[in-house]
Amino acid sequence: MTIDYWLFLFILFTTIFISVKKDKLTWGGGVTGAGIACCIFLGAGFRGLAMIGLFFLLGTVATSWQINAKEKLGAAEDNKGRRTAGQVVANGGAAGILGLLSFFFPGQQNLFQLMMAAAISSATADTLSSELGTVYGKKFYNILSFQYDRPGENGVVSIEGMLFGIAGSMLIAIIYALGFGWTIGFWWILVSGTVGNIADSILGATVEKKRYLKNDSVNFMNTVAGALTALILNQLLGS
């Protein structure tokens, strides 16, 4: 193996070990996360690893931020935000699949890398929007009726939360642009993350609220929505 692979493995296992020891991941979540990170690295190298790493860092901080206030509202993550294997797949599974597609189909590598970044952008937007919007939001609305609603409920959003989500998508888009070049793809990732975040809220207000789907399934669909948005934008307007 080349030095890049050894460096990747060192970073990966060090990060997973520390995350498990610090109760940020379960052992199952750690093993699953390692597998997804490998898929992303195969498809996009350290640039892809930087994007998923930034998502994990931002998500971990946002989930832990003001956790006591979230618990009072009933909006805190279970187990103090300690991620399970199911949650890891929900947020990173689509990006991992797209990483493998990028590796196995090099002729379409640029497209799959764009879609992968969009999936990570969506996961980041959703996490920051819900975790920080709950804390800093002033007024909360049902995404469908636009009526005032209680923070932390499925499908309930705030302007502040949406802005945090857009900021998260922008950070992922910046990492993408630094690695792959400052093209119009930057804007596709920003838009895709926002679309995925809105899709998550709509699904939360409908199928999740009616218990047709659980939160992990909705989160996975959010990332798929982001990736498909990037695909559509790329096909219609180019990258």
C-alpha cells in the first residue's frame, strides 16, 4: 500500500477509537463509520474524507451543544447523542454508496463525487438545522401549514435553524471546491443541501409523524434527496 493508504488508516482508526472512547459512537457505529469512510476514501480520497470528517465534527458538536436545554424541550438525541450503526448509515450510507460508484465507474467519477458531496451537505444541513435551530430559534413553524408549533416536533422549523443548515451546506461546498475546483458545482452542493434539509422536514411532518417511517429512514432519504438534486442540476445546467 502507498503512504496515502497508511495515513488514511492511521487517521481513520485513531478517530474511531477516540470517538468510541469519548462516547460519540457506539462500537457498532464505529465499525460502520469506518466502512463508510473507506468507501468514501476509495471514491474521493482525502477530499472526500475531509467532507465526511467535517460533517462528523460539526454534527458531534451541534448535538452536544446546550444538551440540557434540549432535554428540557424533549428534543435531545437519545443516549446523549452517541451515534449507533443505524444512525451512521442514515447520515453517511448514501455518500458511501456514491463513493463506491465513483471508484468502480471512473468515467462518471466527477458526477458521483458531486452527488456524494451533496449527500454529505444534506446530512450536515439537517443536523445543524435541527440541533442548533432548537436552541437558537425564536419562532417555530410547521413546514406544511406554516402555523406556530412546538420546537423539537417532527416537521417543525425555524428561520434560525434554516440559516444554520445553509451555513452547514456552505462549509461542505467550500471543502468540495477547495479539493475539486471552484466551479458551479459549489452552488449545486449548497442548493442540494438546502433541498435535502427541506425534504427531511416535509417527510418529518408527514410519514414520520404518522409513524410510517422512523427517523433514521427519513435521514437517509434526506441525503438521497440531496444527491438526486445535484444529479438533476448537473444534467440540466452542467457542472
